[in-house]
Amino acid sequence: MQKKVTFQNNEHDMAGILFFPDDFDETKQYAAFPVASPAGAVKEQIATNYGFIALVFDTSHQGESGGNPRQLEAPYERVEDIKCAIDYLTTLPYVDNERIGQFGVCAGAGYSMHTAMTDRRIKAVAVASMSDPASWIRDGFDGKMPVDAQLALLEEASNQRTREANGADPIYGTFVPEEVTDGMPNTLEEAHEYYRTARGQHPRSTNQVSMMSIDKMTDFSTFLFADRYLTQPILMIAGTNADTLRFSEDLLKKAASKNKELFTIEGATHVDLYDKPEYVDQAVAKAATFFKENL
């Protein structure tokens, strides 16, 4: 059972889909959580049902949600998206405001952890295939981009801002490669196979990211203060063969939470946890148990 909904993020509308448990009874109250998507994904690509009320939504500036410029990936706005989704959930009479959690996938997982540090309405956080979206832009996929290259990228992004202010057309990069090349990191190859083929492609997932995102991503520190403020129960689910596993391992060490777990799924890669039943079923079962115990 699901229905399309809209809610506000300051001056623009957010488009979402609200999922209900199979035994939903509107006279009762339920635990609930927003679902933060991977970068560039749309709500139709992350449908979910964990036996709770779940709200998936298009990120600001993307999909059917409002916000200009279009195709912008802005970390603090991604965080605000989650907070506004929680605002909306608190207005629903069948949501128990004391049992609100947060779930995220890939970049959305990183943003979920960041949001939980300051939004204390979030009582527990579970994520799958977590990445650090800002680090990918700033430091490169392998974490080895030299500072000179980072500065050059910022120079070009700054110049593009001037060009657009003077009437030039926007410039867009891609979230995932449009073609697979030799030596490409496994996650990027998998992301192409998921987002750019019939497997997971959606017409509103354009694979465009505005160059105006660069400066906003570069100085965002996804896990800053996790050792101070990330005190809620947290669960990180990752594949043993995911080349993003290091992000979950690092946060496991850093987070202040006394109830924290890294649950690994043998043989799974990063994108395997998006839609392959043999891996997703394990992730769903683990996350459902976690939320039942902590919400």
C-alpha cells in the first residue's frame, strides 16, 4: 500500500511516496522513517517496505521535487530534505513521533548519519552501502586526488558561476559513467549497469549534476562531529566485496553511539544491495529487526 504525497521544504514542494505496512490501520500509531536516496536517484528507484511507514522522496532540485537550479547536489539541502520529511511525518496522526528513525542508501546513507547528529527526533539510523558523497567529489573515488587538482576544480566551478551569472548555459557532469571503460572502479561500473540500463533506469533520473554543486560538495564534512553527536543506535549494512566498505568501517570506529553495528553480507558489492534479492532480503531482515528493537 502506497500513496503519492507532497510536503514543503521552505519555498518549494517535495514529491514523495508514502509506503504503509501490509496490516496498516489508520486508527493506530506506527514507527516511521524517511528514506534518503543515492545521489542522482529518484524515489521510484528506492521503493521499500520494512513493515513500517516509510517516506521516499525526490531530492531538492531533482526529479519531481522543486528547487532551482535544477540537477544540483547540495549537501546541506540534502540534510534539510530529510529534516523536512520528518516534519511532514510528525503531522500524520498514525505516526508515533517518539518512534521516528532514518534510513539511507549510498550517498543518502552518509547524509542520514549527518542529519541524525543534529536532529534529535531521529531515534535510530540504519543504512546500506554507505558512502561519503563529499569525499568522492573532493578526494576522488580512491581518496587520492591531490590538493592542486581539487583547487583547479574549484577554480573552474567558480568561473562557471560567473559565466552563468552573465547568462551562460549551465554545465552538467554525470553522477555515474555513461560508458564502462577498462580499469574503472567496480562500484562505478556497477552504477552504470544499474542506473543507465533497463535494470534500474528511470526517465527522471537524468544522470546530470550541475557544476554549481562542486563548491558545495567540497567543503562539506559528512562525518564531522560523529564522535560527539552521533549517539543514537546505528546500523550499517555493507557487502564484503563493496569498495565503499571502508566508509562504514571508519564510522564504526568514530561514532559516539554505544549501540552501533556493522553488518556485512558475504559476497555482496555496493550496488548488489540496491536490488538483488539474495542480498537485499538479508539487508531488509536485518534493518527490520534493528528498527523493531530501537523504535
